[in-house]
Amino acid sequence: MSGCCGPTAVELEPSPQATPADELPIVVIGAGPVGLAAAAHLAERDIDFLVLEAGGQAGASVAKWGHVRVFSPWKYNIDSAARRLLEADGWSAPDPEWLPTGAELIGDYLAPLAKLFGDKVRLGAKATAISRLGYDRVRTAGREQAPFLIRLADGGELHARAVIDASGTYATPNVLGASGLPAHGEDTVGDLVDHALPDVLGADRGRYAGRHVLVIGAGHSAATTLLALAQLEDTPITWAIRAGHAGRTYGGGDADALPARGALGTRLHAHVERGRIRLATGFFTHAVERDGEQVRVVSRDPSGAEQAIIADRIVAATGYRPDHSIAAELRLDLDVILGSTRALAPLIDPNAHSCGTVPAHGVDELAHPESGYYAIGVKSYGRAPTFLLATGYEQARSVVAALAGDWEAARDVQLELPETGVCSSNLAEAQEQRVGVATGLLASPLPLVTVSTSGGGCCG
């Protein structure tokens, strides 16, 4: 039948299911720190679960920045339920005050934790879409009783009673284009572009030493890369930012509310003042094109004025964004700016919060209209760069408690983050010096400075 507005929709009864939804496992997407924390809380509550990890190991995304030392010590990087399970298995926790590298985070914590769960952690299993079995996003009647349907990259499908999406954002970096769209030609120069936090002084050194490197971005990942590049004596460096000055990256120096952030900015500022790093301000990346064996990057600001930089390599330290496309058939309530839930957005707004001032939050702030689906961890923050592991662990605890029906525990959210203790630390470089001297890589300790991560990644 058809009327003035087209065919009349017919509401069909749900197809009969072989397994009731409440008898199915909870599926966790991602075997990173927060995904495995969710698994630990599920295990403690004796709830059946399955963890899907797209990579070939637990913490596969962490492994890609394994050379980087994070900026929150071990005492903030280990989930409480995970600790209890590991210690019951004879594991000894690392020094609580030590700041681990990404590789140490995997080797000393994530890998042993994943091993405890055995075949409940499925590696090489990439989730490509999530829906309700027999239901698209429009259909309502009986929706909440239908199992979730998870489709995998290999064509397989799984059913679940609930989904905890801890897949992160590492696989979806922001583009170079200043307007949020890819720069013209960006897809043609991929072999000359590296994303944030390459191993400049280690495995990737050959790509940068003696070559002109352009770093685009104004966050702490950009600053970290710039400071590493500055140690390569014959490497010209250009730093391009949209702002008219680098004050936001430099921070407040000695007056900065986060002393470590101020010290990081002070070091970077000194390199710019000495000319070691050339700063290009008001740079709005518009187009990129090959220029022989180099790449020409063109800026066009809102007034139409253009400038260009020719470099050998680009480091795109432009941040990350969540990929909600896999949940396109679910009913999500997303903030129009950040891409987090609308309830969470004002609590994590980077214009108002650093990582240490984000208040405790849990299931109520993470809930969507799609009952039983929760994005946790860095993905829950959308484009906000203020996430910390300790925050994600509390999210995991709260969500699992709610899925277990323990709403009192779910809503008893508690989080203590010393503003200048977990977001920043002067231990990072001191520890690098200790390692360097002990291994003979450094003849003597470097001058002690402070390194900051506020606003970046799991901790830096």
C-alpha cells in the first residue's frame, strides 16, 4: 500500500532466537588496558564474556608506541580487579612509582592478564559492525530483548547479551586538513606521512636523521616528537600550527597549573627561540603534493592567504577521533561537538578540564538509548584529549556492575586524580637517564627537566 508519503511500514514480530539474550556472553571489543579491565571485572562477577582484539596481541595499539614512556606511574595504570586476579595467580606488581613504557605496560601487565583469560581473548578478530539481531535502527517493538549481532572482518558473526566497546581511537587519526577534511592530495602522499609518536630516536631514526621534517599539530604528542627530533643534530625541523602563536602548547611556564606541562613547553619554546625549530604559525593545511622526492604542503587561511613548506617527511600529530560507524545501526546519543555521549561531554570538555580535573563518572554518563551498549575508555571521550587510564578503569567497573544488576555499586563512582601528580611527572626523563646510564647509552645524566602529558592518550 502507498499513501501520500510512500509505502506503509509493517511491524513484524522478531524472529525466534536459538539462544535467549540473557544466556549469551558479554562481548568486549578491544584487548587494550580498558578492555581487559572490563574483562577482569566480568570475570570477578562470574559473568561469561568474550574479548575481541583486532590485532595479533593484547595491547596491539599500545605496541605501536611501545618506545614511549607514559606519564602516569604504575599505581594509576593497573585496574583493581585485574590486580586481584593477577596477584591470585602469583603475579608481582611493578614498582608503583615507576613510569612504564608502552612495551613495559604490555609485557608486565597486559600480556599476563590476557593469558589468564585464555581463549576468552580472541586475537585477530576485528569487529566491523554491531546491530541487534533482526532489528535495524528504526525498528522498536521487542528491541531490548533481542541479542546484539557483531559482524567480524572475516565474515563471521557473534551474538551477545551486551557490548562493551573499548576499541579506542588509535586506528582513526585525524586528517591533516585544517577544516577536519582531508587536505587535497593527502591520500597520494601516505608514504611520506607518519602519524603521532614515531620512534624518532630508535627504530624510525633512519627516516628522520638528516632530513627536513615537518611536524603538524599543537598538542603534547607534537611537542614530544619535536623534542626528540631536536636531538638529531643534522635534521632541519619545521613546526606548523593553526594558531597565531604557540602559547597554548608552551603553557604557563613556571606559572602553569601543571608544572610539568609548563616545563615541557619551556623546553620547546627554547628550541624555537634559538632557531633549532622553525615555527610556522597561522598554518591551515589545505593541500599536499609531491615535489620530486619531497612533499609540498600548502596552507590557505580563512582569508585566502597562502604559504607553503617543502619537507622530506611529515609527522601528523593532529590527534584522533572515534569511529562510530561500526555502531551505525544502534541508537546512539552523541554530543555534536566531541562525539562522546551528551551526558559526558560537559565533564570532559578540554576547554574546561585537564586530565586531572575530569570528575568521576560511570554508567549513567556512558549510557546510550541503545540499552546494553557502552563505549568506554578513550573512545568514550570522542575528540576530547583528556583521558587517563584510571578514568577508564572506573568506567569499566561501573559499567560491569550495572550489567550485573548491581546498580548501587555502578553509581558509586569514585576517582582520585591528583591534578599535578597523575597528569604530569618529572620522573619520566629521570628514568630515561637511569636507563641510559645503566646501559651505556648515556655517559652521564642529562639535566633534569619535566615532561608532561596532560591532554594526551592513556597517559601521554
